[in-house]
Amino acid sequence: MNLLRSEFKIGVLVVAGIVLLVLGVNYLKGFNPFVSSSTYYAVYEDVAGLAVSNPVLINGYQVGQVRGIEFVEGGQGELLVTFAIEHTKLAFPVNSVAMIHSSDLFGTKAIRIDRGDSPVSAVPGDTLLDNVEDDIAAQVAKQIEPLQRKTTDLIKSVEKVILDIESIFSSEATRQLPASLESVERTVESLESTAANLDSLVAENRNNFKRVMSNVRSLTSMLNSSSGDLTNVISNFSTLSDSLSRIEFAGTMARANQALDDVSQITSQIASGEGSLGKLIQSDSLHEGLLATNVELQLLLDDLQLHPWKYVQVNLIGRKQKSEFSKKDLVRLRNLIADELENQEDSKTSND
């Protein structure tokens, strides 16, 4: 009986030790069976080294741990991560992101809850949005990549410079170096001579430069003093431009075109022989008749000068002949000449 009691006590002590050992190990891992917790889920294509018992953080503070990682049934290799948050009164939006990130320099993974902006809070059993942040090595690689490219470009430039230096100090270049130095020396001497000539030229023409600058200042002063006149000229030009813009060029051009059409019509009528002027120009007989009339009129005038008494009335009482024509005689003579010209023109027109 005493033996059974001793074995029972030993068994109880062993079981109690095993239980205490399990609880202690889980406690060291962060699992506290005496604290209530809320369970949430997230599905990842790659957990990036996340393991069970890794911490769950909010604002850098551990609020839970990962409880399990398993493949999604019927999925394409996605991993379902179960994590518990021990602070049951802690609330965060339902669209918060469970971000897997590196919590230290050694690459230890943890889940960081990045709060969303939804007014609805997540409840235990919800599946949060997932995301995986690059680890420290990847971030360092991204930061170093531009520096690496610049280093590569610098090495290429240095290699090019070395090749150029080698080509400069090659045997052929070394032989040509004295000639090159001599050419450089001649160039420097030429530049010195040119500078000296330029100095002498400036010294010789210093007075001319002064006069030119004085004239420029005088011209500037004159322009400044005449700015009012220039303003008036510009204003007059503006007024003239406004006046020209108000002229009805369309109506003027229309009247000019009408006048040209009238002149063209008159010219056509003259060319076709219409009217007195057309007949005068086109009819040779009328022209010849006028010439003949002109000749006869000239003869009449000559006869009038030579024998004026033939056209003067004689006074029956015995008075002297008039040596001058009276106004009445001149009017009658003018009428006779006009009648003669009209008869000549009518006869020529009827003949045509």
C-alpha cells in the first residue's frame, strides 16, 4: 500500500513536471494560457521566413504572436497564418494590413498591423489584408544599387583615362612631344604679341574711344530730351492709322471700278464708231471733210484780210467804207461759218 502511494506520488510529480515544462516553454515563447486572446487570419503567397510564435506588433508594441502556419485547402500553395492578439479590448479597422517585416538586423520576422481607414472595426475570426515588406538585405540592396551603378561608371571612366594616359605616353607620342611643346610655345608667343598689339591699339585710340562714348552720351541725352516729340509723332501715326482704318475703302473701290467700267464702255463705243467722237475717229471721209472745211475757212479768212470791203456794206449817202467789222457783222460771219461746218458734217454723215 505504501508502495502504491509512493508510485502515485512519483507519477503525479512527473505529470506535473511535464505540464510545468510545457507551460514554461510556451510562456518563454510568448504564449500565456492564462490570458484570453482574439484570433485573426491572413493568407500569404510567401511568408518570407515567418515562424510560429513570432511576435505580432501594433505601433511597435507586441500584442500577440503567431499561432500557426498551414497551407490553404484547395489553394494554389497559399499559406494561412493564424495569429492571436491577447489584448481583447484592442480595436483596429477591418481593412488593416497584416504586414510581414523584419523586426531586427538578424532578419527575425514579425507581423506588423498597419491600421486602415475604415470606420468598421475588425472582429475575432476576420481575415486581414496581407502584404510582405522587403527584408533589410533587400532594402540595403536597393539602396546600394544606384551606388553600384555609379561605381561601375566611375571604374569605366578611370579605365578610359588610363588608356588615354597610356596612349599619350606611348613611344610615338613621346617622340612627338618636343614638337608639340615647341608648337605650344610658339602659340603662347603669338598670343603675347597679339596682346601687346591690342594694348598699343587701345592706347592709340583711347581718345577716339572717349569721343565715341561722349557722342553716344550726347545722342542718348538728345533722345531723352526729344522723347516728348517722339511720343507726339507716334501718337500722330496712331491717329493717321485710325483714320485710314475708318475710310470706307470698299465703297471707294466700288466707285472706282464703276468709273473704269464707264470709261471702258465709252472707249468701246468710240472704237465701234458710235457718237460724234467715234465717227470723227473712225470715219475717214468726215475727217477729210473737216480738213477741207478748215482749208476753205482759212482761204475765207485770208480773203477777208485781203479784201475786207467785199464783206462791208456801202453807205448810199457816200460815207466811207468801214475799216473794221461791227459786232453784228462778226456774229453774222460766225453763224455763216458754223452753218457751213454743220452742212459739211451732215453731208459727210449721209454719204457714209
